[in-house]
Amino acid sequence: MAKSIYTCSECGGTSPKWLGKCPHCNAWNTLEESIADAPTSGKNRFQSLSKSQPVATLSEIDAADVARTPTGQDELDRVLGGGIVAGGVVLIGGDPGIGKSTLLLQALDALSTQMKVLYVTGEESGAQVALRARRLGLAGTAVRVLAEINLEKIVATIAAEAPAFCVIDSIQTVYSEQLTSAPGSVAQVRECAAHLTRLAKTSGCSIVLVGHVTKEGALAGPRVLEHIVDTVLYFEGDTHSSFRLVRAIKNRFGAVNEIGVFAMTERGLRGVSNPSAIFLSTHGEPVPGSCVLVTLEGTRPLLVEIQALVDSGGPSPRRLSVGLDRDRLAMLLAVLHRHAGVACMDQDVFVNAVGGVRIGEPAADLAVLLAIQGSLRGRPLPRGFIAFGEVGLAGEVRPAPRGQERLKEAAKLGFSIAVVPKANAPKKPIEGLAVHAVERIEQAIEVVRGMT
């Protein structure tokens, strides 16, 4: 067994045994276990990441596109950048019960028809995995299953089976005999992930690591875990809702912030081909405080309904937002008062993005303000109305990236009126869509008041 050493995360000092307080900097609970002297002989099963290569000129290096294999799940392929890559390592995290194992088992069953696959489960028995497969209606005739948490045995099985695609469910349950700490500890997660990544790079096997998340929603374990892997995916959504979002936070083989939309059914997760329908409410008639936004998630324009409710408040009015930045909401209310003369200082303001989607881009500013103004006045926006654009502190309406694609997506879904930044106005008319280009927030308010 390799010798363990404990390193302080604050000062980098080392100790041969664990101590509550670092003997070098006196910081408490900062000593983390690691391997002192990893063997480097050829007999070691964990070889270096790749063989050393000679120095080459950048322009002379062959840069052919990597081959991708579709997983059978179109929405998952979209998030991955087209499919799995040989030797690629994917880390996928999400709340318990949100559908990580279900989605990966479906992908494994589809991939098993064209390559050798292996499912390593550390949280369930083989019988439990088989029971889920029967419930999902999966044949599973070519899916190999291993119930094991010992890293050395997992590596030996991968070497013997030689799969082209392997799922480790989950990385927090795997432990290495080279370390004495318990499974799930920082040292175990870091070392096991690093060894599996080396194995993927040297063997060409694509590996998916399932990760736990903390109560704040971040991936549990050391942050270096996200740096080691090639792709990081997050499962989002409420477990009480039937819809799930898979978002790419990091992707060395595709676009980041790309999302895939799934619906949970009795037969597992199914991709949603038109996700805009999820995020739009089905009002019989237009209602006050509702404005449709064309947001951009990765390479996909999405139509999301922004709802606002302005109600009389007390001496300390509340500002609450779901799916949007609360601090930005307070800033936008100040801009609305200063530059458009719409005061909400004595009103409670609640803003919500329909469908549980989280919007981080500033292009939602204009839609938020128009929804707030509509709720305050009690007048709905006209049917088929959309808006997008960033609003600055000086009251200017700034352009949003890829505005033409947003407008075309809205027109394709039947929307007929758009209020957009002047810089995003189309050079050629878009059939069926009347575009009103504005430069300032007060101009946008005046345009809307003329419609209602």
C-alpha cells in the first residue's frame, strides 16, 4: 500500500498523520490525505496520462475534428456537442432522484447496439439496476453491469471487458486501497477521478462519472474534480415537476451553457423537441404582468414567459425573484423610476420565470421591466408580444447577442410584435413580425402604452 501523507490546504505544509490543527500555520481542519510517493515503475497500473510527445509547431499539428457517437438521446447529444468522444470524461451531477441514473441507463442501452458498454454501480445492487431497466422497458441484452466500489477492481474489470463506454455511478462511492480515508472524502474523490481519467485517456474508453451535489446545488467534493474532466453537466429542475433540464457548464468538445430538455415519463426520460412550449403559460386571454422573452441557452433560442406581480406593500416593500437575479431586479426598479417615471418604491414586486428555468443573461432586463409596468398599470401586453434587451443604469437599451436568431425563432412560433434594441433591428423585414426598435427604456414604455 502506498504511504499516505496529510497536506494543509492553507499553507501546503505536510504531516505524516492527521491532526486537527496544522502544525505549520495553526489552521484548524485543513489537513487532507493524499498519496505521498506514488510509484512510477512500469508495474504500476496507473500509468501517465499519455506518452511524451516531441515539441511541434502549432500550425503543423493535425487538427481533425474528433469523432462522435450519438447516444440515442437527441437532447443529451445536443448538450454533449453531438455525442460521446472516445477517451472523453463526463461528470454529471444533480439532486437525488432527479433522473441521472435513469438517463444514463437509457443511453447505455442505446449505445450497446453499436459498442461494448459497462455500467458500474456503487449505490445499487445488480438486481436493482435490472429492476429499473425492466420498468423502463429496456432490453439490456448487451449491457454489462458491475456492482463494485473498489477502484482497483473496477480498473481491472475495465481492462478485462475493454468497453468503449463506461458509467461510474457514483464517484463518491468509489474508494482506492492506496488511501485510508473513507469513500466520499476529498482525497478519495480526487484520486479516484484522476485515475479513471488517466485510464480513459490511455485506453480510449469514454467514461461518465455521476457526482453528488451539496445542499447549495454545487458538485460535492473538491473543485479540482471539475477541472480534471472534459465535460461537466448539471441536472436541473424540480423533482415534483415532470420536466428536467441538463445544462453544460464545461465542455471541451462543444458549446457551454447548452441545455437539453427532458420530460419524465413512466418509460423514463424523453427529449422535448419544442422546449419553448414548456416555458410559456397557456392564458386564454393576455393577462397583466406577463411578457414573453426570447432568451439564448447555448446555441438554442428559447421563449420564456416572465411574470411580474406588483402589489401594495408596507413600509418595507419586498423584492423577490424566482429564476432571475434578485440584485439585478432591485437595480432595474431604480432605472424604471429614474428614467421612465414608473415608481414602485412602496410596492411589493415579485418576478418569476415560468417553468423553473433560470435566466442569467442581462437580455431579460427589458422583458422584466415591461412585465412590471404592465402589472402596475393593470393592462396586459398585446397578444403575440415579445421583448429582449439589456437595460443600463443610464436608461439605455443595449443589444443582445444573436438578435436575428431570436427574432426568427419568435416569428416561427407565431409571435407578431417585438420590442428590441435598435442595434438588433433586422435589416430585412421578417414576415409576420412587426419590430419596434428602441434606444431607451422610456421609449419602450411609450411604445407599449400606445399598444395598450
